[in-house]
Amino acid sequence: MHLSAEECPHCGMQLEDLDVIYQNFERVVRRPHDAAGILRVQQRRQVSKWIAKAERAYPQLYFAVATASLSDEQHIRSYGFWLMNRGQFEDIPEGARADGCVLLVIDVNRKEVCLNFGYLLDYCVEEEAAFEALTGGHPYLIESNYMRAIEVMLGGTKRYVKKLRSIARKKQ
């Protein structure tokens, strides 16, 4: 992931500071990673199917969806950065690259979402385009319709990854 990063590129927080802020958060990441506890068993299975479909389209990548209930001193970007660096991702598909994570994080308290990328794609990610990939899910997120929000945002993320793949191929 961000193996050489000592601090979050967006908020500037140091990983050791984030370790204190997120000390009570689970580090083992199952996909989906429902730390907020908003998904029922059947819903987690459905999200797992959506993740598997994305991974079939992009076998060098692995996708993860994480929900969290963040407090006022916690921020979705710093949590995503912390999870990318400190999380122990389970069930990564064979053939996926360690630096090929695409992580969608949802804060159910603030109704915020963040998209994090491992180093494989991070160099060509544009923040505005990543934001656009998620906007279709915003109305569902506001309504707490998390399943529809995840479905729409994963779809937007897959389309954005397709664009990133073509950009990466042109740079080769």
C-alpha cells in the first residue's frame, strides 16, 4: 500500500498519531469490512458478489468496501489512509497485486465517502474524477440506503478504474 508514507497526503496526520486515534478499530479487514454494523448477512454476501465481479474485470486489483461510524476527531480520509497502511486485508484474490487495492470507505455518521487507491493506480488518480465516480451514490447515502449507495458507487468506481487503466496503458 503506502509502504513508504509516514503521513496522510491529505490531512498530514502521522501514522503513529492515527494508530492512537483508531486504536479501538479492527485491523483485520474482511471484504466487505462492515465496522459500522449496518449490513445484514445477506447484504454482506451481495456486496461480496459485487466486489468479486469487479475483481474479475480487473484481476490485478482487489476491491474493498469499509463502513465506519467515525467520531468528531476522526476523519474519513485519515481512516482510509490508516486502514490502507495498518489493515490486514484477508481473502485477497490470487493474482491481485499487493499495491492494487481500491478501497471505498463510508462514514455512516457524517454520510461521507472516500475512495483510496494503492500505489499501483495512485499515481494517475485525479481527485475530482474520483469524486465524480462516487456522486451517483450520494442521494442513496443521504437516505441511509447503504446497499444502493454501495452498488452505485462501486459501479462508478469500476468505470473510473477502467479510465485509469487506459491512462496507465498510454503512459507505458
